[in-house]
Amino acid sequence: MQGSGQIPDAVTKLVEIIREVQTSSTEMQQGATEVMNEIEILKRTTKEITGGVEEITSGVREITLAVSQVNDLSGKTGKVSCL
């Protein structure tokens, strides 16, 4: 009757394996959800940084234009240029 005891043992082991797989699957899903949340945070942060860099670039352009205009005016009046 050795065979009759092996079947319940095999079924028990199979059930344990299925539970482990389910648990692992749930953990993987939770991990994937956390990764997606972090990616969204990174995406928003990157967008904010990009916007800030664009503002700085615009400001630098305005300053450059202003300095250029001052230099042009200084050249016309004979005064020393800013650059």
C-alpha cells in the first residue's frame, strides 16, 4: 500500500506549490504596482525639471538680448560696452 500513501502526499505537495506560486504572483504584482507608481513620480519630476530648465533658458536669452541691446546703444553713444 505504498502507492496509496504517495498520492495524498503528492497532492499535498502540489497544493503547497500552488499556494507558493499564488503568493509569489501577488508579491510580484504588488512590486510591479510600486514600480509603476515610482515611474509616474519620476515622470512628473522630470517634467517639472524640464519646465524649470526651459524657464532658465528663456531668461538667459532675455538677458543676452538685453546685454546686446546695451552694447548696441553703448556703441552708438561711444560709451564702454558691457561685454
